[in-house]
Amino acid sequence: MTELAATDPLPKPKRDIAPILLPIALALVTIPLIGSPSTWLTLTAASLAMGMMIFIMASGLTLVFGLMDVLNFGHGAFIAVGAYVATLVLAPFAASMQADSLWMNLAVLAPAALLSMAVSGALGLIVERVLILPVYGQHLKQILMTTGGLIVAEQTMYALWGPQIIPVPLPTSLRGSFIFGDVAIAKYRVLAMLIGLAVFVAIQLVLNRTKLGLLIRAGVENREMVEALGYRIRRLFLGVFMTGSALAGLGGVMWALYREQVHASMSDELTVLIFVVVIIGGLGSIGGCFIGAILVAMVANYGGFLVPKLALVSNILLMVAILMWRPRGLYAVTSR
Amino acid sequence: MMLLSGDPPRSRVLTLVLVVIILALAATPFLFPGAKALNVAAKICVFAALVASYDLLLGYTGSVSFAHTMFYGIGSYAIAIALYGMGPNWAAVATGIVVGLPLAALLALAIGLFSLRVAAIFFAMITLAVASAFQVLASQLSWLTGGEDGRSFQLPELLRPGTVLISKSLFGFEVNGRILTFYLVFAVSALMILALLRVVNSPFGRVLQAIRENRFRAEALGFRTVFHLTYANCLAALVAASAGILNALWLRYAGPDTSLSFSIMLDILLMVVIGGMGTIYGAIIGATIFILAQNYLQSLMGVASKAASEAGLPLLPGLLHPDRWLLWLGLLFIASVYFFPTGVVGRLRSGGGTKP
């Protein structure tokens, strides 16, 4: 260890860039395998868009775990709730969704997304108070309680909206693709990418540049210490939980528009997907979650194109490969 | 006492309830005529064994696995595919067992070595992911598994309902192949539960409980916790696969809905929690309560739903619809984790009603 004078700047923490290179390498390796560059570009754009949506849904889960040591098995329910609430707004305004004007479409989409976030955030408040608070610090019971919560939420959605699939058509101005030469990139995917990036940047800024973020990061490291310094860490936890739920709701709206349908069982399939992402990224790490989401989406898209049969288990194979390399995920944040 | 491995029910009421359940199950073919009662009884036997094996994981090692139905499904499918492909003979049954059980154990070994080594909480998530992938795989590989339709098959001659072993004229009731199958299910399930009771009361079982209470301390005492956890995982998988075999034999069918679906996993979780985690006996109680409720309460819900819709109440018919049975189950589940963490058995053992 080198001696530091008081005036020297603190040594920068070592940057671990191997995980960042991973998706880039994966993308480059697949170019010769796919052959046609235009197909490759389309697939890459599709992976990035899908990855961003998965990231938005999974970010809340990983934050909640990192900060509160709470594994929420019911996270998928917030996604489905978000999607269903959005249909409540989108259905009555179907006319302005059909109008061929970006502003008219966004004027409906934005309130729908905001309402979804508000409702799933509020639901997060209830879930945190009712289901998680009583079993705080007991992993086994947390898993059981939140699994129970997932069942109840899913069944309530069945009771309220019925078992049928609700179609969610994309607004007219977001249909179709941008065409560059022989490369086609769907417009909606561009929007999804932009929103995903914005969410990622916003989370990083809040975590790294604000006092709130400082407290959250400190709470991840050592909860007792932050409490001893006089901050109400429970409040902070509640805020993070609600934010995570609201983000899941937003992700649900985006996913519903991406698939152009809503179904109560979407929470099940997405729960598995975001679990894989969170495990790959390392529980509690936002950066890892981001890379993990893109990796999962890439494997799904490239894999689906190259070896369709493999796509069914590609997530598991990816997870196994990553965990062989780094048993705690790409970035191990917590010591737990 | 030897039979129960020195771990008796330790409560008079509990003993009484268990004796009644076991006697009723054993005498079902003669006491309650009709196919439904026999089906319910067989299902209780299969699930009691399945839930007991899950209890070995959840109750004794404290690790939550969501892949238990996968092992159950492996057993079901192994026997179904063998009997479907090789025809109804005993060689096929043997093949199913010889292929299914080692496959389940190997997979459990792989999952265990892989995920139990890392943080304990990974185990729950990884098992969930693996199980869902397996479910998709089973429904996609339709040339092997029959896809969503599953596989129906015929049993060997001896176990068919048409085979009369003791004719009616002798005792006043007929003993046929179906009843023989029931007793096969009953006996094997009972054996497996007794074996599990033996396991949890062995020194090995004590180490598992030590790991549950404090893994770090168990490791400090010199136990290789990963080895113990993986071993428990494999044992549980073996019993689950055997229960799957029994279930497929009884139903003469294996499909995604009866052996792999996530709702069965939830059922198992619920039965363990209601019965009482870490008691093995809880499995018998939980399975009995749950399956009786599932079979007889659901029709009650249908009646209530109809009454509510005739009375013109809003929302209530939808909530009481028999298909929404899981909703009430979920609420019950949360309530029982919250209010009765020790389950029925824990309650009874602690002296009925008073706080433990």
C-alpha cells in the first residue's frame, strides 16, 4: 500500500470493465455467424430495445434486494398491474391512438404510463407495509409471503379483467420502421431504447450524484451505520421499494405495447426473465442489471435466429455460463 | 417407536388425527364407494409423500426450491413415456423407474452443486428459472412428451380395473386391479414418509437443522454444508420423482397440468406451510386438509358464486368463481405464514391454541 499525503486525491476505485465488454464481444462474434449485416443490425437493435425494457422491469427488483435485502417474488405482479392499468386509459382514447400524429399519440401514452407508475407505486406501498414489514430480515418468510402476494395479485387480476387476452394496439405513429438502406429498425424499439437509456442514466445520476443516492448506497453497504448517523433508513427503503414498483409498472406498459397484448400470466413469464437478469448482473447492482438485461435479450434474439430450438433454454445456459465465470453475478455488490 | 425413528407425534390430538387419517385412507376402497373418493385418497397419499420430501428441503434445511415439481414431473414422464413406448408390461415400469430416478437425482445434484455453493437466496431464484425452462421444454418436445396433451398409457395387466383378484362372492366386495394399484400407492407413499422420518432424525438430519439455524456455525463445526445440502436436495428429488411415478401410475397419464405446472408447486408450498414446516407429519395433515378442500370446497364455491350472481351483487360472483380458488388459497397462504408459522402440527404440539 502506498502512503498518501493528506492533500493527495483519494485513489480512484478500480474499474471492472470485463462485464461491459461482454455484450460487445457477443455482438461482434455473431456478425460472421449471422452473415448478413443488415439482419445483424436489425437483430442488434431488437436486442437493445428488448434489453432496455427488461432492464426497466428488473432495476427495481435488484435495487430493492441490494438495499433492503428483500427478495420480492411478487415483483412480476407490479409489471402486470402496470400493463392492465394502462389499458384502462388506452381503451377509451382509442381514437387519438389511431390518429397519425406523434403528439396526439404521446398525449395519451404519457398519462397512461404515468398512471400505471402511480398505481403500481401505490401498490408497492401496500405490499411493503402489509407483506414485507412483518417478516423483515427473514428470507424464508419473505419468499413465502411475496409468493403468496403474487398469487393473490394475479388471481385478483383474473377476477377483475377476466382470463382473456386484451389486445393493446400500438399507436399509429409508432408503427412501422425506420429504413436505412436495407436495415429496418422498428420505431417503437427506438422509443423503448430511448426510455430505457433515460431510466438508466437517471438512476445512475440519482445514485451517484445526489445526497439521496449517497444515503442509499451507504445503506447498501452498512445499514446500521446509516441509522446510527440519524437517517431514517426505513423511509428510504419504502421510497426505493415504491420507485422499484413504479418502474416495474412502466416496464409493464412498455412490454404490453411491445407484445401488443396484456394477459395476467405475463407476470409469471416475466418474473423468470427478470430473475435471470438480476442473478446474472449480481444482486443489487444496477450496472450489472443493465448489462445482464442486454445479454439476455441478445441471447434471445441471436439465439432465436441462429438456433431456434435452443432459444427455449438459452437463458438458463447463459446464466450457467456467467455464474461459472463469476459465481456472484457480473458485479457482486453486497457481501451477502 | 422404531418405525417412527424415535420421533413420535408428541401430542395426543395429533396422534389421534394422524391415526384417523391413515386408517381412513387405508380403508377408503371399502368405506367410501365410488371413484371420486378413491381418487382423492390416492392423491392424498401421493401428495403426502411429495410434500414430506419438500419439507426435507424447506423445513429442515430452510432452502426454498421451486423445482420440486420438476422432479415430480420427471418421475411422471419417465414412467409414462416408458409405458407408452414399450407397451403395458413390467419391463416398461422397471425402465421408467431405472431411467427416471437417476435422472432426477443427477439434475438435483447439478442444481445443488451449482447454486447451493453460492448465496442461499440464489437457490430459490435459480430453481425457479430452471423449473420454468424445463416446463417449456416438456411442452415443446412433443415427439417425446406429447406436448400439452401429455401421454396416456395402459398399465400392466395386473393393475387394470378389469382384473378381478378376489371376486365379490368371497367377502362381499370386489378386489380388482384398481384397488391393488391404490394399495401400491398407499404402501410406497407410507414407506417413503417413514424413510424421510428416519432421515431427518438421523445425525445427518441434525446437521441439516444446524445448517438451517446457522449455516456459518455449522460450517465452523467442520461440516461440509454444501455436501449436506446437496445430498438433501438429491434425496428430496428422488422421493419427489417416486411420488411422480406413483401419480402417473394412478392416473394412467402424465401431462404438464398434472405433473409440471407452477400451480402444483404452489399447492406443495401451501401444504407444507399449513401442515407445519420441519415436522414431516405436517405433510400428511397439510396434504389431507388441502386436497379435501380442493375437491369438496370448490364445488361449494360454485354454489356461492351462483347465489351471489343471482342476488345481483357486483364483483362477488367473479371472486367466488370456482376458477378463482387460488385467490383464496393465496390469502390463506399469507395468513398462515403470518399467523401460524409453525402450522397445524406446531400448534398441536405446543399444546393446542396457546402461543408457542
